[in-house]
Amino acid sequence: MNRPRNLLLYIWLAALAMLSAYYLYRAVDYRFLHADRLGPSLFNKQLWYFSHALLALPVVFGAPLQFLPKLRQSAPRVHRWIGRTYVIGASGAATLAIYLGATTEYEGSRLSIVLTGMLWLFFTLAAWKAAVARNFVAHRAFMIRSYTLALVLVWLRVMYDFQDQLFFYVQDEELRDATREWASWVVPLLVVEFWISWLPQVKSNKSFKSKPLRGST
């Protein structure tokens, strides 16, 4: 009975992996292969951008494996080692994102990037702590949140490619860039929260009739 659901999961994870590879290539091309986009010197942005990208590699491509039910069941040690690699990579990449966001030349993007990095770091460490405590329900929920923010590079560039359709109401270019920065993590995170938190709570609420107050007619 779970085969159709598992098939959809595999298709979704494969699509995310391919999109991640494509947009990671574009991000590397934009940041590393064009002049004046990497930073003025080794210790002034260059090393930090390189380290951020390097730490993000196992995060982007290792995380989809963590959601495969067969891997968790048949190779739990592999699942744990990939998870540890994810926690180290995501924690480092998130910390560097906070620094790079706080020092970016684009003023409208600073707060958005810093908040993204802080939430990504929190969700990652919360997922790790829940796994250590063997609270696997919380672990799964926080891992989904963490991976959602790890894919900001995908959401941001998808929105860039379709910005004329998505943000047609924003004419100012700088304001559109800032709007896209915020929407790239707020919208996916809201969708995830609706799916894993809000919708289950709504479904679990049983209808009931309020009891009349004493003395009321």
C-alpha cells in the first residue's frame, strides 16, 4: 500500500537532487567564475565563500538519501554517518551564511540572509539533539525544516527565473531583489509548517459542542 507513496517520494527527491545540481552549478558560475564577485582578498570573503560552498555539498546531495525509508531500515549505520556529515556541513555552512549575510553589500538582503542562516543552524542542531534523544518524530520534523532551508539556493534561483510572473507587481529592481530574498525561504518554510505541523493539528481536533454555562437558559 505504501508503494505509490514511496514512488512519489523517490521522484520528488530525485527532482530536488537534479535541481540542486543545476542551480549549484549556476551559483558557482555566478560567484566563482566571474570577476569581482568572490571578494577582494583571501580572508575578505573569498575563503568564506569557498568554505560555504564546500560545506554545502554534502548537505545538498546527502540529505535526500536520509529520507529514503529503505536506507534507514536496511543500513541504519550509513543513515547515521550521513546524518553526522549533514549536521557538520549544515552547521558550518549556516554559520558562514550568517557572516556573509551580515557583511553583504546588498543592504536589503542582510536581515533575510542572517535570519535564514540562524534558523537553518537552529533546525539542524535541533534535529541532531532529537536524534540523540531518540525522539524520531521531532528529528524528522526538524530535518525537513533544515533541508528546506538548505535548498534556499534552489528556491531563490527558481524565483529569479520566474520573477516576471511571480513578482510582476514590484517594479523597482532593488525592491524586487529584496522581496525575492525573503520569499525564497519564508514561502517554502510556511508550506512545510502547514504540512508537518498545522494540518495534522487541524485534522486531530475533534468537533465538540461547547457546554452551556451554569445558570444560562
